[in-house]
Amino acid sequence: EGVEWLGRKCRQGRVLYVNVELTDKAFLNRLVNVYHAERIEPQHIDFIDRVELRGRTKPLDKLAPQLVRRAKERGYALIIFDPIYKIFTGDENSSADVSAFMSCIDRIMLECQCAVVYCHHHSKGAQGGKNAIDRASGSGVIGRDVDALVDLIQLEASAAKDVFRSDYECDAIRSAVLAHPDGQSILDQISQDDQLVPNRFEGALQHLLDSSR
């Protein structure tokens, strides 16, 4: 729709959604729910095309030529794979196999000149003590290959309060840094992960100050 998402302006374009898991009814229901939740008027819902692979999955290396031909014909700005574990080529726990899979995604992006988003599941067990980059099931290559990562986990009410408190603290630290003439260049030297945890944010700032003396 070309509207903002998480505070960022999106470029409007055609989307190809490669649906590997949901039934048709479940997919449409989710689509409607997202529009309603975001209070977006569905003016360009016809910009979303789907490839339905539930029960007809194939490895990505076999699927890629078909998708590339279609993408070039339709001029997609974005291709979404949901989820990727059902179209894996090889073993998701093998770094070599995952690297080959990611290379296949890179080829799709380059040949189609579009962005690619893929959805993946967490590994088993509690995830709260891990960094977002380490929560994906399978080889660590999965989390480290992406250009941007959005991770969703369920929080208990008390944990949610801690998250909001941390957000406020980090926002306060960020505002104080930006008040400095070189504030933005200082922030650019601190990782996004460190900027999300108050004590890590403060520690990274202290490290920069100590190294500049």
C-alpha cells in the first residue's frame, strides 16, 4: 500500500507471496486482520499475488527458475517466502547447506531486482535468554545472513513491562547522545543490538569515551 511500517516509509510495489503453509482461508483471514489492525484501507490489495504450495512443496533451487520468470514478467518489488523450512535445499542444521540455500535467495534478488523476505521458526525451548540473531532454528548462518531481522517472541506481563522500561531508558540515552554535536556519528559506532539494552548501551558509550581519551 506504500504506507509506513514500524515508522519507516515503504515504497509501493507488487508483492509475490509464496505461501507454503497456510490454507487459502487462513491466508485471506490473516490478510484481512492485518489490514484491520493497521487501519489501512485496502486500495491496492490486487498488488498481492500468491503462489500456493501447501501440499505441493519443492526445494527452492527447483522453484527458483519458475519464480524468476514470473517476477520478471510482473515486476515484483518484494517476494515473501513463508515459511522457508519447507522449501529448504538440504539440512537446515548444516552450515554448507544453509549457505547454498541463502545463495539461491541472493540469486533471486539479483535476477529479479527485488527485495526478499522470508519467515522462519524458532528453535525449540525458551528463547528469552538469547539474542534475536540466535533464535532461529537450524544453523547460525540463517540469522547472520540477513540484512535486517525482525524477531517475535511471546512475553509475560512482567517481562513486557521490563521491555517497555528498557525502551524508555534507551530512548533517553539516545536523546542525550544526539544532543551532542557529534551525536549521530557516535550512535553510528554502536550496534543496533546494544542500543536496545540500557546497560549494554551505556557500556558501549563508555568504551567509546575511554578509547577516545
